[in-house]
Amino acid sequence: MKEYFIHEALKEAKRSLLLNEVPVGAVIVKDNKIIARAHNLRETMQDATAHAEVLAIKEACVILNSWRLTGCDMYVTLEPCPMCAGAILQSRISKLYIGIFDPSVGACGSVINVIQNDDLNHWTEINWLYNEECGNLLTDFFKDKR
Amino acid sequence: MKEYFIHEALKEAKRSLLLNEVPVGAVIVKDNKIIARAHNLRETMQDATAHAEVLAIKEACVILNSWRLTGCDMYVTLEPCPMCAGAILQSRISKLYIGIFDPSVGACGSVINVIQNDDLNHWTEINWLYNEECGNLLTDFFKDKR
């Protein structure tokens, strides 16, 4: 199932690409079903908080009518930034599956660790998928930009 | 002006209190004018991301029609959590004025430092106001809860 869900997150990332947005996608899964899906829309929405993870969390909260996403898993193509990692903690998402690491602002251990920090009041399980396609999508996007 | 703006953020925090929400308020200031204001609405909205800072940032982005809040300052009654500190970085807010520190999840140095971390790609100026009323509001709220 892991392969299927990260593939669905990749489909979301490709929607960002069509909008000339940094291609990152996320899905939230509960009981083996996708309950929310989103892609980065920062430029389109002109909203600094409109990363895929935040948008997916907001959608899942509406669907479940609860700010607590306990028992939900998130699949995201790129390692979350501090804002998104913080939002994942706030929402109590149980497990996080990450396509590829982000050496620039990754907040799940690459640059800083918000998700698994014993000094904070919550902690989320991280599963690294080392998915090449998630990385290639970003590399190609930034190569085209230069 | 600092005293005036943190007082306005406190007014927002008191609105949270009326809704039985953890009392935290924030205002965003540009050219000495408040352009956005918000208070914590997590329970009311059942949205894990509905902290005062995130809501104020989203509002300011709409007002300015830009995800970049460069040249804007935020006044917030309580030290931001990792999610909100990350959102402040993402929005490129120039200066952050904080009422009181949060020894529980403060991400501006108390528990973790997201706002001023040389390994991340952005950095925001922090001004601590050590405002007693900001702290008392929270202490009284949690005292009543116990």
C-alpha cells in the first residue's frame, strides 16, 4: 500500500507542476483510504501557508470534523519544512511517510528535527521511502528554472 | 507603538478566551498600521492549523495579495510553536514581537529555535516584550481548567 499512497501523493505533486508551483504533494490516509489530498499552491493562492501538507491537514480536519487526526497517516513527496512539520505535530497525525529528504529546509532531521524532538510535547513516527521519482520531479523543476 | 500593538494582540487573545480557547492573539503591522488580526480558533474551527499566527498570516496575504509579508511585523501574545514559527519564516515577516515565552512548545528559543537557526534559509528578528498580562491570561486560563 505504501507504494500506492506515495504514488497518489506524486500525482498531487504533478498538479503543482502544471501550475508552475514547486512540485510537492501529500495525501492523508485513514483506515487504508485517502481522506484528503493536496498539492503546493503557494503562488496560485498567494498564501505563505499553502504548502501541500497544511492544505491536506485542513481538508482532513473538515472531513473528520476534528482537529485531531490521530490514527491518520500522511504520505508526502518531500520532507516537510518546519511549518509543515509543526502542523503535523499539531494535528497529531500518527505516521509520516516521506518520499525524499530536503537538505535545504527539511524539518524531519535533515536540517532541524521538529517531528522527533524529545523536548516538544508530541512526536510522530517517520518512515523514509527514498522514492527517486519524488526527487527527480523537484530536480527537473529547479533545473528548468535556472 | 510597541505597547499599543501588543495591547491590540491582547484584545485578540481575550476573544479566544470568550470562546473557551487557549487565549493567544496576534496582529500584523505594516507602515505602523494593523493590516491583519486574529486569535486562536482551534476548537471553534476544529482546525489543527487555526492558531492566531497562522490565521493572521493568511489574512495579511489576502490583504496584500502576496505570500510575501516582507516589511511586516507580527505582535503575538505568546511565543510561537514550531508550526507558527515556520509560518512566520515562510511568510518572510521582518520582525517578531513576542509577549511572553512558552516553556512548553516555544519555537523561538525556549524549546527549539526555528526562527533564528543559521542552518535554515530564513531568519526573523525577535523582540521579547516580557508582558505580564500576556502570561497572566494564560496562567488564569489553565488554572480554571484544572
